[in-house]
Amino acid sequence: MNVAENEVQTAEQAGSATIPAPDQKKHYFWGTGRRKTAVARVRLRAGSGKFEINKRSLEQYFSEDKDRQDAVAPLKATETLGKVDVFVNVAGGGYSGQAGAIVLGVARALKTANAEYEDALRNGGYLTRDSRMVERKKPGRAGARRSFQFSKR
């Protein structure tokens, strides 16, 4: 079996799985995502496809199309777009970092909701935390690595 057939089979398995209705005590499935300095707390439940970020719709919150596509990518990978309601509280960082944090949070919430999604999410790279952070400024330098301008004379 080659890689393409394996990916198709994984997508079919992920598509057949569903998000169960949570118990009475747990109304949502939770996931937390981080990227640079942004932190996203994601709540997910079976529903009609609503996607809210800080009590605003996805289209209102992200002006860039790439950020919108990134935020819903885990839902597309598991074929749950339009089948779940997603509510996100995100703070810190810029829009791109926040979109990256939302991706990880949504992926973790989907994995909590249904373990069958883990392979599709892992293959897409949605469950991997990007650990790159801004390097700190060093003393005696203009930035983290840049030196002050050098004058020979």
C-alpha cells in the first residue's frame, strides 16, 4: 500500500467517525493551543457549523483569508466542517500567531471528542506544537543577534 492510498484510507476512516454528544456534566470538548505568545482556549460540540472567535464570527475576526483557512484546516482534515460548533477565546500575539494557536486548540479538542481523528490530524501536522519563540535581546547588541554599527575610525 503506497502513501496516497494510506492517506485516502485514513481520511475515509476519519470521515466515518462522528462527534458524540457530550455528557450532562461536560457540555463541551476542550482544547488549548499555543503559538508564539498567543493562547487559544477552544470549546467544541456537535452542532450546525458555527465558528466564533472572541464572540465574533470567523469572517469578522480574521481579515486575511489565509488565517481563516488555517483556523478551519483541522475541521476539513477530519471532515467535520459544518457538523460542529467551535467557540474560541484567544489572547496575545498577532493574528497569524492566534490562527496557529487556534489550529492546535481545535485539533486537540477534536482528538478529545473522538480518538479516531488522531491519525488524520497527526498526518496533517495539526497536533504538533510549534515551539519557535522570539529570541531575547542580548546586552551589548542592537537586537538578539544584530550588532551595533561598527566604525573603524
